[in-house]
Amino acid sequence: MRTKNNLISLAGAAAVLLTVAYLVRRRNFADSDTLPVLSDVQLIKNCPAYNELRSVDFTNPSLRHRLCQETPAYHLVRGKFLLCELNRNLPQQMYTIVRQGSPVANVTRAMGGGRMPIFTFGAEDFISGEMLKKNAWETGEIRTMLNLLKQFPTDSVTFLDVGSNVGIYSLQARELGYPVVAIDANIRALARLQMSAKRLDLLDDKLKLFWGFISDDVAVKRITWNADDFGCHAGSGSGAAAGWRQKVTTAIEDTIPVMTVRADELREHISTKNVIIKMDIESGEHLFMKTGEKLFRELNIMALQMEFWRKLTEPPQASKYYNFVTHFMTSRNFSLLSMRTFQVQKITTFGEWDGIWIRNDFLPRVKKEIQMI
């Protein structure tokens, strides 16, 4: 017994020493604020945001140790990457670069109360451009999600934002007092979300930002943007979907490597039993479900908003993963509702861009209240 206790003590001491060594090393790297650069990087025309941080060498040790909390980026342990919770204090030069291309949109708060300042990607980006021009983005959808959250006390439900972009959903959920877990594959978007949260005094322990690419493999991937899309769409991309890339004439591949993460790895960072999810990860929804069975098994996922693959000329069934996603949700007792009418829909004929899955035992309660609002 004494030998076993000694081994446990030694293991604990070793873990403490490793943590201390990492923090000391990160502090040493922080003494220099110069970002490491890549050579011979091709810049992209017509979209300034595509070029932002494009020449930065994210795999350089001097930067890897300053991106994530408690672990260096791109660090493999037992055959997988450690989940990267974004450091709250990224290198100042990174903020300086990002801020230069981040005009502030004063967007209408979905629940009222004046405008909310949010750092954007600029007018060239489709979503950011709409926010800047109209001072709004998906106000009705955000209001629906916030009203779902309001069915619970603030300390009993978490808002999980999968594909957070610049954070127009997350920031409003956090401002109402709800804990938020947000993940995105684009570190530029997360930096903007973080800057907005600091400006709004919302960057605290209940706003957790994670950088990663939801996937069922262990790999380093790169965001790929569709240059044929309507204008610059820097806020989102489609990582490595072969079917998507076959339809694209001009694809722009990012220079920033992104670590893959399984959705279940977010479980330990969600402290409440109840969860409301908004998901927008560019045709990667099936990967979130495939790698998130633990989330659905251990937590009360009450609602999930997602794109339903309604492209301009294609029905939802045209998606390669349509059957998997619909079976995954219906087999877990969810019904599909319209975001516009909040009425239950027939899945095979549903034709809206976004839909929301509501767990059947939650449906009678929220349907009446949402429709009254």
C-alpha cells in the first residue's frame, strides 16, 4: 500500500512539475511579441480578411505556446490533440492585426435594450457586411434561441455555439447571464468574439472559447473557402468535404492549420445538465453528431438549431448525410420545427434554410410560450 501511495504521489508531483514547466516556458515566449512568419505566402485578391494572419507561422513554438490555455497548440497526447481553450491574452500583435480589419457593427439586440457593438470581418464578408449595413443578423432566430434559454434559470442551462463565427449568438446569450461554450475552426473569428466580449465586459469564466475542427479523425486540417460564393465569405468555410470541393471552381485554402476535435471532448467543459445548441459548421453537422454521442447521452440536449442544407436548387435529401442526421435526431425523440412559425414540420418536405430540433418532452412547454411571444 505504501508503494502504491508513493507512486501516486510521484505521479502527482510529476504532473505539477510539467504544468509549472509549461507555464514558465509560455511566460518566456511571451517576453517577445513578434509573430513568427511564413515565407513565400500567396496573398488573395479582393478579400482582405482572407489575407489576415495568412503569413503567420502558427506551428512555430514561440506562438504555439501562447494560443491555448494550459497546453500548447498542435500537441498530441495518446494519439489525439488536446482540446484548445483559447488563451484570453493572445499576442498583442495578433490583436493589432485583427483589429485593423475589424470594423464594429452596432447590432440590434434580439431581446431589446439598444445596440451591441461587435467586431466584424468587414463589408466584404457576407455576414459581417449584413451586420454593418443592416445592424442585424438573424435577429428572429437569435430571439428564438434566447427565449428557449429563458425557460431555465441562468445557472441550469448552457448555450453551446458550434461554429460561433464572430459571436452574435454567444455574446447575447452570455449577456443574459447564461454560461456559453463556443467553438470555431477559424481563429480569426474567435479573436473577434474575444475582443467583443472584452469590450462588453463579458469575458469571464462562463464564456469558454475553443479553437478546433469538429471531425471523426485525428488530423491537422485547413479551412477552405469558396471563392465562387457570393462575395468574400471569410467568416466560414468548408474544411475537406470532397463533394463540396468538386462543385467549386476556385477554392482558397487557408495557411493556418487547425486541430481536429471530437464533439464529446466539450463535455467536461459543460457544467449544467441542460443544453441549448446552435450549430453552423458548413455541412459538418453529421460529424458533430457522430462524435457527440456522449453529449446526447449524458446531457439534456433540449434544442438544436442547424442549417438544413436547403441550397437554391437542391432539396435537403440531396445531402450525402441527410439520412444519418435525420435518423440521429428522430431516434433520440426530437421533432423538427420551422424557425419562422415554430410549427412541427414533415422532414421529407421541409424546405427552409434553418430548422430547429426540439426534444419531444420539451416541445409542449416551449411551443405554447414561444408562439405567444
